[in-house]
Amino acid sequence: MSLDQIAGRFAYNEDHEAFRQTVRSFLAKDGVPHADQWEKDRLVPKSFWQKAGAVGMLCPTVPEEYGGLGLDFGYNAIVDEEMAYSGVPAGFSLQSDIVAGYMEHYGSEEQKKEWLPKMVSGDVITAIAMTEPGTGSDLQSIRTTAKKDGNHYVINGSKTYITNGQNTDLTLVVAKTDPDAQPAYKGMSIILVESDREGFSKGRKLDKIGQDAADTSELFFEDVRVPITNCLGEEGMGFIYLMSQLPQERLSIAVSTHASAQKAFDDTVAFVKERKAFKGTVFDFQNTKFVLADLKAKLQIGWAHLDWAIARHLKGELTNEEGAAAKLWHTDLQWEVMDKCLQLHGGAGYMNEYPIAKMWRGARVSRIYGGTNEIMKEVISRKL
């Protein structure tokens, strides 16, 4: 089974699909055989990032002058699809789809030359630190500060739920450079913090319902001094920068969750056709066929919607609200597919027996995180 079985896709060209085969071959050789161990270790080794960088899987949109391939987001989306479908849990999408975009659009020439080539090669792993304990999704309420002291910022605060938190070599820290600014968002900036800075420390790898190999972590900043030149873009523009990249960030999540849902469906079809029940198989039951038919129709519709959204984004036309709608709908569908497919495997009583259980737990995390979905509904409703 593979994503090649999805008929009628129109977002990609022949070059995209050739790249897909490279990605798929790499994951089959260097990713899938180790995924279970990485889940047990609760960490993907840095060496895997470097291997992925060597085949062009990291940050494909980065211009050639900074060590990248200078390609379009379609190549990122293919990596997202194949990673999700194969079940390889590395946090590439954060680096390729989010952090690289911030660096490309707002980084100084010195910052781009210093960091982008290392991000492309996998020698540097990045994280973005927004969420704080007790703050949730209200970015304007963050308490982490970056106060000027001569030609340095002094950063104090803490962050939590940070993807790539244990592996990170460079963290984009959202902090208040002007705590008194009104409105509050005008006092927020993005500061680059190298992991070897004195006063910076990595806390716990957080226990989660699923996505065990994702090194979601706490980060702490105690009088961390970084040069003023570590500010990404203009001081006070951090919130604006974060908002400007939201369509791609949300689309990235939609792509990954839909590919994951397709994998759960495909595995479940194979399972019910083999699983014996009474004098036939589970697939022979009319209810099984009706459930699968319903999910197949929704997945088919979902791929058409994703291709529409990807095509719009490649033309620079995907709006913030359209990206929010994609994230809302596809994370909801992922959860529905996972839940119903788990039931066809025998339900919660078989939680540790089949691979579907791991996907189900991962979908729970996506549904809760992506399902900040009430926030997505609010975003969409503003344009109604």
C-alpha cells in the first residue's frame, strides 16, 4: 500500500512525484525499521536528521545560495505526506515548514548564511518556543522577557510543549522586548537562542497520550544573554511575523493528518479482510463495509480539498481562514478515521495489540493540539 493508490491528484507535477520516490525509498530504508525503537526511546536521533538532509528532505524551499534546493512548498508537502503515511515520527515539518520560513522571510543576511545551510543539512535542529505554562494559545499573555543590557538581550522565562525541545540546537524564542507596550502584541519579538548559551536549559521530555518519539519538552531561560543581532527581523514585530506564516503552518498539519488517516484506513481494510470471525471475515459484515465506505468517501473528498489548498498556496493565494479550515477539517477527519478503524480492530480492548492503537493515540494528540480547533472556528467565523 502507498499513496500512489490515490487517484486523480492534481497538486503535483512529475518532478514532485520523482522526489516522492526518493523520499519513500529513504524512509523505507532508514526510517521505518527504526521507528518502533525511537518510540520506545522517546527520541529520534540527530543522525537521522543528517541522513535526511543528505537526500534533500530538509527545508527544500531554502534558496540554493543558502545551501537549499530552492524548490516550492509542494516538496515539503510530499515529505509531510510520506512521513505521516510511513509512521516515521521525526519533527521535520517544524523545521522545514515553519522555522525555515521565518528565517527566509525575516532573517538578516548574516543569520541566513549562518543557520540555513545547517538546517538544510540536518546539522542544526530547530524549535520555536511560544507556549508557556498557564498561557496556552494566548500569545499576548506570555511572560518571558528579553530586556536590553548594552548590546545584549537578557532573557528570562519558561516555555512548555516545545516540539524538538530535546534535540534543539537553535530555538526561536517568542519574548516580550517591551512588556509595557499597548496593545501587548506590539512588544513581542522573536529572539534566536543557541542551546549552548549559559542559563538556557532543557527540562522534561513530556509524557503524552501519543506521538511518543516527538521530544516535546520544557525549556527554561535564566539570565540568558544573547547579542542584539539575534533578534529575528525587527524588534516588536514578532507577533506580526507569527501571524503572517499561519496559512502554511496550518496547511502542513492538514497534509500530515490526512496522510495518517489514509494509512489507518488502508491498514484497516487489509486487517478486516484477513481477520476471521465466525465463518467468514470481519470484512464480510455489512456494518464493516458501510463504515469503510463512509470513511473512503470522506478521504477521497479530503484529498481533493488538500490538492486545492496546496495549489492555492503554491500560487500564494491561500488565505489565513482557508488554512484554518483545512487544519480544522482534516484533524477532525483524522480522529474520526482513527476511532472507527480502532473499533474495527476490536476496540479499546486491543489497544496494545495492533499498530492502529499507536496511530489512534497520535491522533488524540493531533485532535487536542490541532483541535485548538475551537480557535480555528473563531478564525474562520471572522470572515463570515
